Amino acid sequence: MLDNILSILIFFPALAAMFGFVVAKDSIRAYGVTVAAIEFALSLFLWYAYDPAVSGMQFMESLPLIPAFGISYLLGVDGISLFIIVLAAFFTLIGIASLPDMKRMKDMILTLLFLQMTMIGVFAALDAIVFYVFWELSLVPMLYIIGAWGGPLRIYASVKFFLYTFTGSLVMLVGMLFMAYFYHQATGTWSFSILEWYRLILPENIQLWLFVAFFLGFAIKVPMFPFHTWLPYAHGQAPTIGSVILAAILLKMGTYAFVRFSLPLFPDASVFFMMPIAVLAIIMIIYTAMVAYAQEDIKQVVAYSSVSHMGVIILGTFALNVEGISGSVFLMIAHGVVSGALFLLVGVIYERRHTKMMSEFGGLASVMPHYATIFGVMVMASVGLPLTINFVGEFLSLLGFYQQSHMMTLLAGIAIIVGAIYMLAAFKKVFFGEVTNEKNRNLPDVNKRELVALIPLVIIAIWLGVYPKPVLGPINNSVESIVQLMHEKAVTEEAKARIPDLTSTIVINEAKEETK
Amino acid sequence: MEIGLSHYLVLSTILFAIGLIGVMRRKNLLLLFFATEILLNSVNVAFAAISHYHGDLTGQMFAFFVIAIAASEVAVGLGLLIVWYKRTGKIDLDMMTTMRG
Amino acid sequence: METYLYIALFAPLVGSLFAGLFGARPKTIIAGLVPTGLLFASLVSSTILLTHVLAGNTVHVELMTWMETGDLYIPFGFVVDQVSVTMMMVVTIVSTVVHVYSIGYMDHDKGFNRFFSYLSAFVFSMMVLVMSDNFAGLFIGWEGVGLCSWLLIGFWYHKESATWAANEAFIMNRIADLGMLIGIFLIYWNTGSLQYDQVFAAVAGLEISTVVWIGIFLFIGAMGKSAQFPLHTWLADAMEGPTPVSALIHAATMVTAGVYLVVRANPIYDIIPEVGTVIASLGAFVAMFAASMALVNRDMKRIIAYSTLSQLGYMFVAAGLGAYWVALFHLMAHAFFKALLFLGAGNVMHAMSDELDPFKMGGLSKKMKGTFIMMTVASVALAGIYPLAGFFSKDMILEVAFVEHHYILYTVLLLTAGLTAFYSFRLIALIFHGEERYKLFGFDPHEAYKYMLWFMAPLAVLAVIAGMMFKGTYYDMVTQLLPAGEYHVHSAFTYWVMTIGTQIFVGLAIVYAYRKYENAKIDKKVESGFFYQLLFNQYYIPQFYEEFFVKPYRDLSMIFWKHIDLKVVDATVDMIGNTFYKTGKETHVMQNGNLSTMLRWMVAGLVFLLVSAIVFAKANDIFAYMVTIVPGLGA
């Protein structure tokens, strides 16, 4: 089973969803939870079987699809993708388990299972075409979720979401085809395998063009400023579960792809574009944090806060050293957990009051104390308090980038101030003060179904904040190999200087060990 | 004066232009068919001339194909035209707008 | 010894979690007793560790790895050495007292259980802060106390002013924390480690400019926690929290974290005396600045808060001038008498149904004898009268300034000492002496519970004897780690003149305060004066911040959202989308179904294709021609 575990992980939910069409309506929730639980157990088993000491790809599977063009069904995980896969399985599970009763429940659960297939496919794919296929496929269930269960503006939001991200990915596809073409030029054979591409050293000017092509696809997905405007609409209109999956997993595709494609394929271009991207990231961080502060809708606050945090992830990624990239990969997980939890929490009051306007609330701390406590923990995690999961990621990301630029990091560090401003202001508006609105006076506190989703998230948010090693260790190993690869591949002097050479430090570390 | 390839091509072009103007200007469906025939035949002239010039029979074969297709097209087209005329009593082009996009 | 270390550290956490279990339920006395008991265990462990350290040992443990990636390695490591054990003693003593006191003080509060959970969590964070053996661990505690401070200031969350103050405190601290974080980054990238011992060993070999930056950024962090100008406004507003919180967090422990940081990082600051001078000057400025605001304020707790601010200024003067042990000593003494003062104020507040204006009190000494004695003791200690604690610690700072030839600082501090005595006894006179004005307002004051007073007594005793008894032992202990330095004025004559002069000056200030305020006469003329108004409005700094930072931020956020995000960024995207949509909408006229129109379009397309084919072919020819002739042009 271990040989095919990735295929099983990808296609089991899809198959189960097919069978799901014949399951009776009453038992569909139980069916969905069972499938998602099995899937999650499988993903945990993957984690268990994963050897953290190996930095390369594991559980590789290969099946030629179009041998003439070197397209094959190639899968594998390393420390970078492993945890996002686990997270995707986890969020699908708690998403289905905590799903409130809604119309067309069955369609929703089956859509979620299809979505899970595409999500895991993206993170497990090692062939550019397979990656692209899953990448685009993931749009469809999401489009359906927003368009069918969304708010009043759902059609506009879903079409915008689809077209915007689709446009970006088409440019990315062109970049992939060119990449394969250059590979053909260099080696005489066709290949779309990312691992094969890694070995290709491209001249700097070609790297720059390809980087831009890939960048457009990824940046829209992340979403980076100024391509971020689809996100508030999508979050604003999507049902709770849609927002949760979108924020927790789908956005990570963009940042993950930066680490998987842009950095190792184009090290020189990454160095070349480091500062412009850092500027964009800083604008993202500060500007969207301010926009978040101005929001009147609590869900929009969380949505914009997502963009702001993604800025820190981008910054960490383009630190191009082990600390920064590890931090940013860790922050992807952290942000998934925290923003997913925040969206779930917003869903809790939305379900009770059918409004997300902060002015409608106030004084909820005395009405719903447990809810307020969980929300408070997540707010603090989002603010990046030490010993919560976000801090580890943010600290490492900023620490990493500090090596590249002092001034930029100082500016990006404003994240911790502006982040506190909008989050605390929102928290105060909703939870503090007297209960002014009569409708809020008898709101029931969180129920068991909601706790099933929230308690594990709280535990993870604190556990990984206190003891990040189980996750950070494998990430670190894989990131080290990427950084080393980038250093070796770099063509220009500047890139060689900016990307640290790990072999030298390894030697020093060994020397240290010996002296001990 | 020897009549060479260019003369045939000029003739073909002139025919094509006449056909084209006919296609653009005529409102009567029947006359439109005439114009289309002129277009096709202008091309046939060019095919035949170039084929002869190169000493390659392919072009002349193509001309035959075109004639065959033109004939069948006219057959189908006239059939449709008659049906249309029976239904509406007119064959004015401006009245035929059922395929509005 | 390690067991004691873990007990001292984790007992408050266990207490906090225990009380947290009862968080949302109505008052359960056990939720107060258990954390208090555990804290007492922590105090006992700390004392045992103190004896261990006094014997010349230190304890250093590494619990587990926290972060490890690349070259970065941060463990949860804890160290009990001469400096941290001092802080541990201060923290555990004051917090044990405050816990017991709070059982009485929060007696009727709905959030009794929640309060103890927060309070114990604070103690845990503070212990992490002082016991960590690396800068990252320090930062954990640093942010942890910030969180607990936020929770506790906003404890009565239904009050708008309380939650506002809580957020203000958190955000102001965050501004400073950014500085601290940058300082940590600088340290890491320059020394390759965050462990104190390795950093301090490596720091001597760094370029001086780097060390200056490290020193500056770390001090920015300290400025936030210790509420130094210009990040000071949160401390006075933080008085919205329950009074035991003010005593523990905003007087005795958390606000002194900044001083602790500078003391802890003394090997860094030793290299850069010029930064030290800046710190000292800022400290002296804040001492004077805060004392001046305390002179006229009419809110009992705010007066004490300003006094705290002023004393923190003193500590920074000492730390900045390299007299780290003096700073730490004043920190300790100050913690005792200031906590006592606050707890006394808490008693008064309880008696007066949360009234804070001392002008509405008066003559309370008859009704509240115990509180009166304790607050007087604390005030005398604060004023620095021999032989109480303040004399030994605060006058020592004056001497440091004098011996180090910073005469301006000395003068400022001396004047401030007079101001300190004045405002302290203005408060005492207004509350406890003169007419019983509270009767006019219909208050019925009563003394606090007996056990609360009994548990305040240790603080009172410490406020009296801490200077006399402990100075020698303390000096011997901490100078094993901190740079030693006996700051004695060389000539005995000067020394006596200074000491006695200071005492007389302070005494006069006290007498003046009594004379002026015993009858609580309000001088209308003075009150309408410019200086009074300036001081009363805190130099208009809060208004300034509101006007020039808060409002613009809010407005700018609004502009960013409504005008830039929606009208520019998003509108651009929509415009591109709409262009395609409109193009389709406009051009679908072509498809009007009219055969002749369609044929015309077809012809037009054909012509266009033909023309472009010709043009491109020609262009290619011309281009090829150009290529052949261009090289010739250059030659």
C-alpha cells in the first residue's frame, strides 16, 4: 500500500464521492465524515511512514501518460508538501464534521470530496502537467461552492474568482510549455517532470521571462497585491466551509508553487526579483492590514488579514535562506490553521444571527464565554503571539529576510503592529462592551458540533507553537536541499552570494560536533 | 502577343472582384448564388492556369472538385431557396435574419 | 535544584490552568485558593533557589528544543543566576501577596475565577521572562506578560474605557516589540546564537556600530514595556484594570521588565556607553516629566502610576550609567513599596465604592487605620527618607549620577526627588487627613478584610527593611554577575552635605505638601493657569497621539479601502473584465443574422487578412534588407 499511498490519497475521496451519489440523503453526513476520516487517517499514516531524515522526494509513483512528450503521472512528497497534504485532509474532515444543516447537503459534501482530490493532487504532483491539471480542477468545486451556496453577490464573486485565477494559470501554462521546450533544447528529450527540470541550468534572461510567467499564475493565487481583489469577494460571498478551505488550503497552492517551482528552477531570477517582490509583500502586509482595519464586516477583516499574512509568507520565501523558507512553509501551515479557525468562528455567529456586521454585535464575551475564549486564542495566534503556531512562522520568515535586507524587514515587521491593531479592534467591537442589541442577549454558546472542529484547531495552534519540531524538522531538511540546489544552480555572482552555501556550514557544524 | 499565366491570373482576379462585389451588393438570393458561382469559377480559372503553368495536374483536379462542390452546393442551395420562397413568398436577403446572434 | 526551578516556573501555570477550568462559572473560592497556594510553592522554591545561588551556585537547565532550522537553534532553556533569582524573588513575593489580597478584593466580582487564571498566567509569563537563558525565551515572556496585561487591563470588558486602554497598551507594546524583534534579528545574524552566554561572549568582537544598533533596538523594546517617553501614555490608562493588577503588573513587575532587559544585557551596554548616556538622559527626563504630571492629577491611581513611571526613569538612569546593580536594587525596593502603595489605594477604593478622586476623601485615617499606616510607610519609602528602602536605592542613584559626573542628571533627579515627596504626601494628606469630605458625597468607608491587611504586612516590612538589611548581601550576590562598582562620593564632607541636604529637601517637600493639601483647598487661580492645565492634560500628549496618529490611521485606512482598494485596484480588474465583456456586447451587432451584412464582414476580414499578409511579407523583406545594410552604416 505504501507504494501507492499518494494515488490512494488522491483518488479515494473522488471515488467515494462517486459512490456518494447513491447514498441516501439522511446518511450522507455520516458517509462524508467516514470518508474524510479514513482519508485523514491515511494522511496521518503518510506522515508516520515519512522518513524525516530524508530530504528528497518520498513515496514516488510514476506512470507514463504521453511518453512522446515526456508527460507522466509522477507523484511524490517531501517535507514541504507533506504537511499541507495532512492539513488538507484535516480541514476537509472537520469541515464536513462541523457542516451546519443546509440545503443540498449532499451536493456540498460530494463537492468537498472532489475538492479534496484536487487539493491533494496539486501538492503531490511532481509533473508540471499533472500539477496544472489538478491546479485548474480545484477551481471547479470552489466555483460551485461559492456560486451555489454563496451570498447575494455569489455569481459575481464566483465568476471573478474563476476568471481571475484562470487567467493567471494560463500564463503559467505557457511558462510551463516554454520550460519544457527549453528542456528539450538542452537535452533533446521532452520532459515535464519537475525533478528533471531542477537539473536544468538556464541562462539568466530566460530565467527572468519564465519567472514572470510563473509568477503571474502564482501571485494571483496567493493572492499578492495588486492581484488580491478577488479574495475579499470570494470570502465575502462564500459559505463558511468555502472560506475555510479557500483560506486554509487553496491559497497555499500559490506560495507552495513559489517554493516548488520558482525558487529551484530560477534561482537567479529569484534573486533578481527579490527586492521588487519584497516591496510588493510589504505593501501587502501594511496596506491590506489597514484595509482590514477599516472593514465593517468581521469576515472581511479575516479575509484581508489573510492577504496580510500571505505577505509575510512571500517575504519568508524570498529570503532564499533556510531560516526564511522553512519559516514561510511553516507559516503556510500556521496560517491555514489559524485563518481556517477564524473563518469557522465567524461562521458560528453568522449561523446564529445571519449577519457579519460588527456593528450588530458587542458584548458577546458575556453571552458566549466559551466562544469568546476560543476566538481570543485564535486572535492571539493570528496576531503572532509567541507559543502560538503563527509566531514560529512569522519569526523565522522575518528573521530569514533580515539577512537580505534590514530596512525591508523593519518595514515588514510593522506587520506585528498593524496586525494587532485590526485584530484587537475587531475583537473589541464584537466581544467587549455591553450587550446593546437585544437579539444578542440569548445567543447560545458554541455547541458540540462546532467544538468538534474548533477544539482540535486550538490544540494544534498551541501545540505546534510550543513544540514545532515534528513539523519544522522535516520541512527544514527539504528546504535545506532546495537551498543547496539553488546555490549550486545559480549563474550570477549576486545569486551565489545571496543564496547561502550550506555545504560550508555543514562542514563547520561537523567540526563543532567533533570538538564537542 | 502571347497569352501567358499573368493574363489568366488577371482574368481570375477580375472575376473574383466581380463576384465579391456581387456577394456584397446583391440582395436577391438568386443573384447571390450567381455571384458565388463567379467567385468559385474565378478560382477555377486560376487553378487551371497555374496547373498548366507548372505542368502539374493537381490544380486541374482541384478545379474539378470545386466544380463538383459548386454543383452540389447550388443543388442544395436552390432547394433551400425554393422552400424559403414557398414559405415567405420573398427571396430578399434582408428579410432572412433568423440567425441573429 | 532543577526540581525547584521547575516548580518555581510551572506552578503558576498549573494554577492558571486550574482556575481557567472554572473560567466561565460563577465564583468558586477554590479557583482563587489553588493558584495562590501554587504560587506560594513557587515562592518557596524561589527562596530555596536563592539560598542555593547565595552559596555561589547557579542552575541552568534546558527543557527541550523550541525552534531549530538552518543554523538557528532556540531551546527552552532556563537559568537561575544572581540576576534572575533576584527578579524571581521580587515577582513571587509580590504576586503571592497580590493573590491573597485579590481573594478579598475580587470577592464580589463576577469574574473571580477568570481573574485568578489571568493573574497566575501573568506570573508564569513573568517567570519565563526573567528565567530564560536566551533572547527568544525572553521574548516569549515579554509578549506573554503583554497578553496578560491586555487581558487584565480589559478585565472589566463591558467598560469602554477599560477595553480601549487594554488595546492601547497592547498596541503600544507591540510597537516597541518590533524594535526588540529587530534587535534579536541583529543579534542572531551577527553572533549566530541567541543564548545569553554565547551572545555576550561574541558581542565584544563585533563592530561597534552593530553593537550600537543592537543596543538601540533592544532599548526600544524596553521603552515600550517600561513605558518610557514617548510610549508612556498606556501606563496611566492601564489603571482601568483592577487595582491588584496595577500593583502587580503596572508597578512591581511587568513594567520593570525593560530595566531587567538592560541589566541582563549589560555586556552589550558596557561596550556602548554613549547609548547608555542616552538611556540615562531619557530616564532622567521621564523621571521629571512623569513626576510633574503626578503633581496635579486628581485620580489616585493615576498619581501612583505616574510615580511608577518616574521611578522607572530613575532605574534607567542607573542602568544607563552602568550601575546595573543599583538599577536592579531600586527595581526590587520599588516593587515592594509601590505594590504596597497600590494595594493600599485598592483598600481606599473599596472603602469609597471605587471613587478615585482624592479630593472627595479626606480624614480617612480614623476609619482605615491599617491602610493609613501602610500607605504612609510606602510613601515614606518612596520619598526616600532614611532608613526606609527608598533611601538606600534611590539616593544611591543620585550618588551614581554625581560620581559619574553627570551633574545635570543629578540636578534633575534631585528635583524629582522633591517632587516625588510632594505628590506622595499630597495624596496621603488628601486621602487620610483633614476634613471628612467624603460625608458630603454620601460614602460610607470601611476597612478592608483583616487578612488582606495581614498579607500586605510583609510588603510593608520589606519596604522598611529591604534597604538596610539586604543591601550588603545583595551587593555581594549580584556583583558576581554584574559589573561591581561602589559609588561613593570621594570626600566625606560632600557625601554628608549631599545626603543630609537631600533629606532636608525631601522633608521640606513633604511638609509643604501637608500644609497645602491638608484642607484640600482648591486654588482656582492656579488651576486655570497654563502650567496647571498643561500638566493636568498630560502635556496634551494623548490628544496629540489621538489627533496625529490614531485619527490619520483610521482615515487612511478608510481611504485605502473605499478609494484605493475598491475604486482603483479592484476597479482596474473589473475594467479589464468589462472591456472584454463590452467588446463582445458591442460587436455582437455583427451577428445580426442579415446574410448580406455578414458577407460584408466576411469580405472585410478577407481583405484584412490579405493586406496583413502582404504587409508582413514586405516588412520581413525590408527588415532583412535593413539587417544587411545596418552593419555597413556603422563602419
